[in-house]
Amino acid sequence: MRPIMLVHGAWHGAWCWSALQAELDGRGVGTYAIDLPGHGASDQPLVDLYGDAAAVASAASQLGDDVVLVGHSYAGAVVSEAMARLDNVSHVVFVAAFALHVGESILSVLRALPRADVALTDAQQSVGLEHLDVAVSPAITTVTRLDPERAVDALYGCTDTEIAKAAVQRLSPQAMDSFAQPVNGSALGVAETTYVRCTKDNAVHPTHQEAFANRCNYELMIDTDHSPFLSRPAELADVIEPLSRRT
């Protein structure tokens, strides 16, 4: 079977994949999920996009050949950058994620696309570095947190209320610098790519997701919010399970 690595998005941690991993475990499909530095249970300092990508590349390089990378949201940029350092990835799955070409950043591609407002914009709160309770890399200049109440609407609109309530308690600070940094790698045209569009997303607008999906080899849709690993884990598992089989 192909090794599958799950890479969480901004503000999240490896914890967000637990329901999906349980679903895949029940189907005999093992997966690996890591905490990006400064997130979840990580004891490393919060870093920028390049630090996140280095962590993913280091972990993925240990998994052997024919790896499937799954990136959610911001992690689309992370796995794109990681691809510049990896030669053992055969498939990349973008889950409501930023599927970037070399030289693009999240902010640059959003500026190039037609404007589409999302609740995530209003949920973000800038935080002074002196007020953080986590270590931060010297490269970081700006950090944000999400307002817990607004984060539910932005990220978990179709998720069970109690599950969403637990999720927002685990959200971590995120380096804003990461969103402005251009990627030096890309999965597009290098590996096979699948895009999972979330039709009720209030964080990465569905029209923007359509533009990213058009860059990929395959496209599937799940009628849910930005976090299908919590709201529709079985449906997301239906996407990933076939990719675990070597062909």
C-alpha cells in the first residue's frame, strides 16, 4: 500500500485528522499525520511556510517511495513547497487547499482571483508577539489567532456542534508571514493531483476552489464545510482509500 501523509492547515494540528484516520483504520488503511512546528502537541517554535515545508519534507522522505501527500487549506502551499525537496511523492490531494504554481503565494493568487468574501477573514485577530505563550522563530513578524465563536462559522459550519466546540479549543496561533511567501516547488505537472472541493466552505471560497481544481488532474466534491475530516470523514475517506492501493 502507498504511504499516506496528512498535513493540516493553518491554526490546526495533527489532531484534526483523528476522525478520518479512524475511518481509514477501519478500512485497513494506515496514515501518518504530523504537527507542523508550533502547532498541536509540537514543542518546536512557530515557523514560516519554508519551515513548515521542511518539516513535511523531512517526515515524508522517511516513508519510502510512492507517497501520497494530503494537504488541507494552507497546507496546499506547504506541500507545494515541500515538493521542491521530495522525489518520492506520486500523488497529492488538495482538500479545499491552495494548489500553487512555482512563484505563487497564497496572497498573490487570492489577489489575482476575483474577490470572494468569506467568514474566515473576520475571524482572524492579529496578536502581538509579546503576548504569545508559544515560542516563535525569529523569521516571524506577524501572528494571528482565530476568534473561537467566528471560527465555528468559518471552519465548521456543517460539523456537529460538540465536535466543533472541541475543535476551536485546540486551534493554535498561525504565522501570517506564511501566506505571503512564494513557493519554490509545486505538485502541478510533477505528480498526479486530486482536488477535493467543499461546496459550503466559508474559509476558502468555493469559486476559488473551482479555479484550483481546474489546475489538477482529478476533481471531487463534498457538500460540506471547510473541514470534511470532521464533518464528513467517511466521504473524505472514500477519496483517499483508493489512492492507498498501489497500481
